[in-house]
Amino acid sequence: MQFASLGSGSAGNSFVVKQNKSLLMVDCGFAIQDVVSRLDRLNETPESITGILLTHEHEDHVKGAFKLANKFKIPIWLSYGTYKMCEKHMIKSYEIDFHMIDSHNAFEIEDFTVQPFPVPHDAREPTQFTLSDGNRKLGILTDTGSSTPHIENMLQHLDALIIEFNHDLNLLESSEYTFSLKKRISGKLGHLDNQTAADILGKIQFKQLKHLVAAHLSEKNNTENLVKEAIVGKIGCERDWIKIATQADGTSWQVI
């Protein structure tokens, strides 16, 4: 089992997870030609994608999803709330196989068991996911303004974790953002700041964790150094062990 980021940040987000011939894409926040070129960096093509999982309706997560799914006949799994909020993106001529999910019920896609879980974010019915091949498990947590006991329970005993480190509170507060935007980002339905994300790490059992990837970093209100300082300060790991999913390059394949 392996995973990679095609890119992560406010300009677009997408992750891919692979096991045998099954290749799942989690979110598709890039235009279709950009998706194709980013997949090519990983020696993959859209024709290889088994399915697309969507976490919520925001543009940086769904921008290319429906055009890609229609062109390459890729089924999409998403919550009903996300589906309703994305109808504006769906051209009548599109022929897409949609699968509505319950945010508490696991489902199977070929070699994967996918477990969705709800998160507090300013979207209609946002979810995040864990994905397992039966032996190893990857957790993905981005786009949540705060943690919950259920989120922390879902992230226990993972082999790999992608987690949002969106902003540094001090940088956000001193930024040129409007007061309302600052409140939205730092609110309980916004995005995780470095300390809150690090606190989540401190509450989960990560002894078997092979990979930790920090994602969805703000270009203006965070730095890789601040992220790594927060993580090392909380869990005492080596700085070089921490990986950053960048906006431009994402990550290479990470083998679990």
C-alpha cells in the first residue's frame, strides 16, 4: 500500500492511495490538465483511477473532479450534502456514477475498506477518511476547524497519517486578511492551526506510525519550520521524519 499528494494548499488538494491495481483519488482540486501532469509525476494516468472520494464541496477540493470523472468514466463517492452543494458543477450531459455515503459507515472499493468520519468544517456534510487494505491503514484529516473525540478515535493505530497544519495563529493574526476571514479560518469550523493539530497528534497512539505528512499549509500564514517545531515539540520525533505536502509538488509515493 502506498500514497502520495498531488499537491496540497489553498490553491488545490488531491491525494492518491494505491494497492495492487486499485488507485483511489481523495479530492480533486486541480483543473483536469493539471491533474494529468501531476499524476504523470507519479507515473500514473487518469485511466488507472478506480474511484474518487470527495471530502466536501469547496473549490480547492472539487475543481476538476466532475470533468475528470466524466471524461475517464471514474465513479465518485461522496456524502449527500456534498453532492447537493456540487450540483452547480455538474453539466447535464455528464454521465457520472455517483455513490452516496453515510459518514459513519465503512464501504469497500476493490482492495480498500474506506471508513468515512464527520468533521467540523464550514461545509454542508464534510467527511474525512481512513483507508485500509486489511493490513495497513492510512488516515487523512484536513479541513476541520477543531478536533472531536470521534476524530481522535478514528485516527488511532494508523500506519500513516496525513494531517492539516494550516496556519500559525500569530502569523494569521498579524496578516492582512480581513477580520471576518481570520475568524473563519481560526474558528471551530475553519482550519487547524499548528498547535491544535500537534495536540491531536499527542492524543493518538502512533507507535506503529511509519509516515506523518503535514498538509494544507497556508502559503501566507505558515512555514514548514513552524510546522515541524510544533510537531517535534509535541511528540519528540526527528524533524527529518516529518514530510510536508507542498502546493506545487505534493509528495512522492510513500510506501507503508
